[in-house]
Amino acid sequence: MSGAAITPKVFHTDNPARIALDFSGVRNGLDKKIYPVNQGAVNSIYVVEAKDRLRVVVNLFESTPFSTKVIGNKVVLTLSRAIASLPSASNPITPKATPFRMPAPSAPMAVNSAIANLMPTQAISGFDFKRGDKGEGRILVSLANPNTIVNTKEESGKVVVSFVNTKLPGSLSKRLDVSEFATPVKFIDTVPSGKDTKIVISTQNNLYDYSLFQSDGLLTIEFRPLTDAEKQAQDRTRAKYTGERLSLNFQDIEIRSVIAILAEFTGQNVVAGDDVVGTITLKLDDVPWDEALDFVMMTKELGKFETGNVTLISPLDKIKDYKKKQQETEAVIEQLDPLVTEYIKINYAKADDFRNLLFGFDASTIGSCVSVTAKDLRSTSTNTQNQNQSNKQNQDVQSQIQSQRESKDSEDKTDKFSLLSLRGSAVVDSRTNTLIVRETAKRLDDVKKLIRELDVPVRQVMIESRIVIADNSFAKELGVRFGVAGNSTFRTGGVGVGTQTGGVISAANNSITTSTASPGSINGTAVLNDALVDLATTSNPYGALGMTLARGADYVLNLELSALQDEGRGELVANPRIMTSDRCLATIQQGVEVPYLSFSGNNGTQTTFVDAVLQLGVLPQITPEGSIIMGLYITKNTLGDPVTVNLDRQIEKREVRTSVHVKDGETVVLGGVFEGEQRNLINRVPFFSDLPGIGFLFKRTDNSDRKTELLVFVTPKIVKENTAN
């Protein structure tokens, strides 16, 4: 210096490696600012004057121990390097030697190799693991030299910590199993790797966050457990920043200097405006460079404007003006660009729907699922009516487009909803399903990109259902009838056994007579008006026993025992199935329409029809993971027993209406109904039915047991594509 030297204020950064010396009240008398060195660990020296102080920045290839002292009018900066092979004043680099230059940040192996050749050998002196109060896992590494360079990265779900040019004692080269400490860390593998030492940390799962900090020769690697919500929030934040990580430690450094450091570290083309002024104090450890830049700009209300490979940093107001001017320029260029006509063939969708999308309308205005009814196939007028309806909807859309473009804020609406500019147009040729678009070349690229993404075949689903109705019934009746009849037609007494057909069984004189007379007779001739007990079965029995108990002069006492037993087992299976496209409603049904007569004083007698059908209605939705969400409506309605009024038939209804989520090919039971009915009836004559021995002659028993069960099964299957994607 021209006068007595001033003790500088010294600070340094590890990533990038720099040493800065600030001299207050000193001016710069040198003829240039940058002095290349390219010797030892020094790359270059940068001298800059700002206000009332001078800063000397020594750019290093890697972090190096240093010391400073003042001798007279000189300030001596000494880099502690004790390697004989390093270039020095006594052993300068000859002109034939190639000067060493810092490799690009994208080549970390080359950087480590170069640094290892320039720095003394480091060493790890100790190793420990502890658990924090909140479940943190702390790896404590004791370093023989506090300036050891440490790099971290994540590989295959593991964290790799590399110590550059560092020796590892043989006693510390081992694996530690710390899974029992209940921290995110599971295994710690410490191994030598050439001239370096690596610590590979395996974790229990991916719910963790880690950080490194070094103090007084002790490196602490801390793993903090995270919840699912914290991990997702962290991923969202970090996904925004993808730059390489660096560490900065500055006090009262100018914003322009910080921006210059970041630009030099990243190799980006950065332009800082004249109004980017001020100082900042920052300490950042292992932070992506783009995140550091965002925080620096946020503290000074700065913004960045990127165009091509150049980034402009300026106050936010000017950035807004730049962007607004750029938008206005692009709008003018778009108005001057020539229009190009493109004929785009639509393969799997309707061209009308894509036309609506281009103008910012919902494609479902007309509908993407085609529905055809039997009336559509039978009636030409119906087809014409449907076509007219579709044309009317198209006209409504066209009128909305026209009114939107004629409105005062049409430009804002176009920018918000439409892919077409105010000059652009799109029409449809329905016969060939072709979309004809007339637009600028830039807008046409966006239109074709949209069509490539959306004009794809829709996946189809086969839905198969089974409706099972199981029925089990049992009925048993026992009855008795006896009374007095005239004896004029009988000869001698006897007992007869047989079956009854349309009447009753009578037995007399060792003979059996089948009667078809009125139910009041016992043998077809004698009238049983004086019946003592009439408790026969309610319907024609399958077996009967008739006998004469006593005979007098003119009368006989006859007895008839009747029995009936029914057993029924049945199973009804209905198996409707239908195929439909994703998110398209489909129905299938089979059955009859039952007519009913209704009476009205004004309209007289009218006939109405009620469906008694087997029906399957489904609206499927295929999820991204390949499962299926279905809205289902299944019915199995059948004709029941006649109703006494007007002899109408009742409808037995079985319906299921639900929404389920099922895996592809999986069968699910939608529900079931079980009905059971047991009935035990006894008809008897009071007092006489309680008599021992003969009480059964005065009773009739009717036992029945019926069980009915309904089950509904559904199996959806995604139809695989026949052609390769």
C-alpha cells in the first residue's frame, strides 16, 4: 500500500472456495481488476472498489487453510500448503506446462481428483452415533483438520457423504447397525474409496430430512424424521429448486457481488441493472444456488426476467414492465403472422367436440357417448329429429362463439379459454370427421399438440353380473273327517284305502269308491250333512285313508284321514352382461310389459303398462391405477300371484342401486336378501281334541317352512387393446 497497511476484515466461503479481504478507506490504484494466477490452489485475484472500501477476492480451486499478517505497508496472505509438488515461487510453472483450471461443476469426480492433488492429506480421528430427543439420528465425525472438504449426495435411496483426500483408520472401516435406536438411520457403512473416504447411510424409509454442519473439527450429520404431510410439503418446495448446492457466508456484502458469485458458480448469463444496489448479510449451508438467488432477490424486492439463456435481475416494477412489453410485442407479432390452413383428421372422437374445445367450450355440450334406441333404428323421422337436435346444439355453440368474439372483452376471454386467436377459425367436415383449422403457425402447434393428447381410443369395460335366487320350501298337512251317512246303499262293513281325485274317498263292504260328487258326500250317494268332524286338508291330498267305524240299521259312521306333503328346491340364475366405454352409461334389459286397467270418471277405462324385466344399467369409470368405479342399477322383477281385484298380477321387485370401487377382474357381492318363513297351524274341536287316544280325530295340522335368498354378484373387466400402442 502507499501508506501504512490497514488490517483487513477477512471472510471466506467453502462452496465456492473464496477468500475476501475488505480494506476500509482504501482506494484502488491498480490498472485492472482481474489478475489470473492459476498456480497452486489459487485461480485468480479480483480487486474491486466500492464506496469507501476496497475488496480483494482470492478465487480458489478448493478450500485452503490460510493466515494473514501486516508487515509495514504490506498485507501478507499465506496459503498453508506443504506439498513439494505444488508450484511455488521457487518452483514456478514453465511455459510448456498447462495451467490447471477448475473443471465444470457437472464433473464432480474430476473436481475431487484435482482438489486431492492440491491439498494435504486429511484424516478422520473418531466416529460416533447418538439419538436426539425428538428421534433424530446424529452421526458425529471427528476430523483431524477442520477444513476438510465434505460433499453429500443421494444415490438409490441412500445418502453418501464423501470426504475429499481423507484417510480412514482401519478400526473405523466397518458397518454400524443402528436400527434399534428408533431413528430414520438404519445402517452406517464407512469405507475408504481411493484417496477419499465415504460414509454410506441407509435409512429405514424415505420419511426423513438431513443436514450437515461443522464446528471446531466436528462434523454432525443429522437425520430428522418426517411425517407424510411434512415429506410432501418438503418435496413440493424442493421440486422448485434443482440447482447445484453451495454454501455462502457473507456480512454486509453488496447484492451485485452476491449475484456475480452465483453467476460465476453456475455459469449462467446474468445481467444486473444499475438500480440493483444495497448490501446483505447471509449464511447459507448446502443450499441450491437458484433457491439462494430467489431469497436474495426477495429481500431486496427484486425479480428476474429470463429470455433465452440470459437472466435479467432488476426491481419488480421494471420486471413487470419488461414482461408487459414482451406480451405486447408478441401480440403485435401474432397479428402480423400469416395464417396457415391445416386439415386435421380426428380418429377416435367427434370433430365437433374438438372444435368446441378450441374455442374454450366444454366438449360434453353435445356429448361423447353415443346412445341409440330401438326407435332410432325403426323410425326415419326419429333419426331426422335427432339430427335436427344435434344441428340445433351446434348452432347454439356457434352463436355463443360469435357473441363472445363480438363482446368488448373478447380478447381477455380468448386468452383465458380459447386456443385460437381472434383471427383464427375452426370448422368441421362431419362426413369425414375432419377439423379444418386456420391459424398462425405457433397456435397451430398448440392445437395439434392438444389433439395428439386427447384423440386417443377410450378404454372399454365388460361388466358381468349374476343374480342368484335360491328357494327352499316344505309343506305338510294332516286332516281328518268323519260323520254319519245313510246306510241304504252299503252291504257289509269294511275298510278301504286309496287316493282321492277331485273328491273324497269312501270305503264300504270291502270296496273303495272314488267320488267326483260334491265335497259334502262321502261315497257319492249319501249326503254328509250330519258330519261330526270336518277337518280335512285344505286342498286335494296326495293320499287318504277311508273306513267305516260303526254300522247301524240305517246309518254308518265313516272316517277319512287325508295327508299332503310338498317339498320344493329351486335356484334361479340370471347372468346379464354388457360392454361399454369408459364413463359412458349402458343398459340392457329383458322381460315383459304387464298391462293394467285403470278407471277414471272423465277418461273411462285406460290401459297402462308396467315393466317386469331383468335389467342391468352401469356407468363405469376407469381410475389411473387400473381399478373401476361403477354406478350400478340392477333389477330382477317378475310376475307374482294374481290380485283378487280385477284379476291383476302383482310385480315382485328385486332391485339394487349402488356405487362400488372394484379392481379389474375382481368379483364383488353387491348385497343379499334372506327371507325365512315358518308356519305351524292347528285346527281342532275344543275339548274333544284333548281326549287321550282319540284326540287326533278332532285335529288338523298344517306345517310349512320356506326360505328364499337373493344374491347379486358383479365382475368388471377392462378390455385389453387389440393393437399395440
